[in-house]
Amino acid sequence: MGVSVVIRGEGDMKRSVYDPNKDGEIALTALDSILQKYIEFRTWNLSYFEYLTDFDVSTRDDYPRDLIFKPDGTKMYIAGYQNKKVYEYDLSTAWDISTASFNQDFAVGSQDGTPSGVCFNRDGTKMYIAGNDNNKVYEYDLSTAWDISTASFNQDFAVNSQDGTPLGICFNPDGTKMYVAGSQNDKVYEYNLSTAWDISTASFNQDFAVGSQDNNPRGVCFNPDGTKMYVTGAQNDKVYEYVTNIDGDMKRAVYDSNKDERITEPTEKKTTVVVSDDLIGSDDAEESTGSTSYVKLKELTLNIGEDITDRTNVTLRIKFDMKASDAGKGAWGYVARDGSQVGTTRTNTTTSYVTYSEDIGNWNDGEKIQLYAKMYNDGYTTYVRNFKVYASVTTTNKDETLEAT
């Protein structure tokens, strides 16, 4: 299943950053598979990102500078410096900006006339603004989480000792580190907070230069474990990916020249189903039969999505457990396809479950993967459980679907 996401800022916030050469925000789409190992591989990898859609905010502000989402994707917030406000939108379908509708706005001009970055703490009770006029970060308290109409100014923190043009801001997940993107010196600045989420306790720690990639950094965020840093740059209209190698330590950051990304149309790639140990479906419940004739006890339906290019004659690894009710009595079973035996007949005369595994080929979309069993000896019982199907997809495409349900 493909998963649409927007680059995720810390504090469990999801965010992208405004491109000054376009009237709107850059939306990014991560390409992943339903199979966990592909999800882990592709997530946060810009090589798999592509342009998906856009949402016009010019009716509210002609100069949107930053974007962030509520963790569940049902709210979107935009910082705009034309009217010096933060705008709140409701999304009727989570993470789908095409379903966004304006809710309300909150003026921040009393603190700064050029709000350029916005983010929240993890539970939505604090909002932070990076302001370019006064070179400060501003902290607001929200009496109702995620409702900007309940925001009230708390305090500010000056960053002009490091950079006179702060444009982007994010925090690590526990609020003990704050990161600011500054375009005056083309750097990302890291601050330590001795009290989580309290910017009055912030102290400068270190900086990391990004000018070799872009001399106008506009936004910064990290992946959840801090091993990747992303910077948006207005000079080249790109998103840049850096590998930090250790939890948010920018001293260890390394730019990957293969991982800067303009938003482009997706490239079609060939996808093939191969046998593996990746689980795509199971029925683990214990079932039994006392019949001396074969009875169907388990059934799953193979679903090979149309997005997979090689959809016919695939090989699956199929496993099940089987035992007899009494020692010396014969529990028999086999795998079938649409009622016809395709697997080896298995027998077990013990009262302990034995796991049987077999790679079986020539499966096609929509076919039934079945388990038949019987008891060889009249008056006794055969038990089965943990009927499982395994396979995986070798390459990526826009949306890959492979499952047995």
C-alpha cells in the first residue's frame, strides 16, 4: 500500500517548507510497500519522493513560508508573512491536502512582522514561530491543544548572535533540542534546552554549514530517530538530505549528493513477486476435524495488485502447524489451490504441533490458498493452526499491493 506523507518535523510533527519560487508549499510523497522491510528502507529516502498535488492558499496569504501538520493529519497550519498570521485548516481526509478547508487564523504581528517558520510541541499545547524581523523564536501557549484561537504569547528567544535571518525551526521529539535554519550564514543551528520545550532555557550548541548545497536554506527537519536531516533551499529549489549517523548530532552530518530532490514525475519500475520470509497473510486460529475424508479448514485469497508488473505464476512460501489428538493416530493435511491439491501430503502421528513449510509456484491473483486436513483413524481428531503465506516484491512502484486475506 502506498503511503502519502509530508516530510516530518520533530516533536511528531509532519512538515514541508515553502518554496519562494512557487505560490504554495511543496508536498512530498513517500513511496512505500506494504511489506515492512520495504517501508523501513524507503521511508525518509528522497530517492522515492515525487510530486503529488498542491493546495492554493493565496486566498488567505500570498506569501506562505512554512507548513506543519497535526500528528494525525487532520489539521494543517501555515505561517504567512503577508498578513503576519498562522492559518489553521481542517482536513476531512487525513494527510490529503485536497480535502483541506480553512478554519481560523491567529495574528503574530505583535511579536514579529515576518513569521517564517512554525512548529508545535508533541501534544499541541505549545506553538513556536521563527521571526525574521527581530531574529527571534517565539513561544505561545495553547489552552486547547491544536486550537490556535486559544494561543497566547509566552516568551521569545533571540538567535541573532548566530544568524540574522532565521527562517525555519524544528525540535527533537522530547523537546530538549531546537534547530533553526538561517540564511544569513547558510547554516543550521542547534540549541540545547535544559527544560524541554521551554525556549528560555535554550543555549547554543553547534552549527552545520549547508552553503555548499544551497546558499538560501529556508527550512529544516529531521526523521524521528535523528539519523537524517532535511533542508529546503530556495537557491536551487531543492530538498537536501543529510545523514547524521547519530541521534541528531550535526557534527556527524554528511551530505548525500544523490539524495537532493526536485519534485518530478514518477519513473515506472518493474515489480516482481518473489518467495521470501516476509509474511503477507495468515489465519492463526486453531481448527480441527474428526473426518476421515479431507475437509477444508483454512482459506486465504491471494491479492496481487495491478500495480505489480509480473502478476502471474508467482511462487509463495506456505506454512502450517498440524498435530493428532492421540499418539499413534494419523493427522493428514495438504495445501490446495481452489480445491485442487498442490502441496505435498503431510502426516503427523504425534500430539505435538509440527510446522510444515513448502514453496509452491504458479499462483495467480484472486486464487484461493487453502488447507485441507483429515484424521486417518476414525474417532480421533486432527488439529491445525498458524496457516501463513509469505512472499515479497523485488522493486518499487507507486503503489504495490501484495497480500493474502
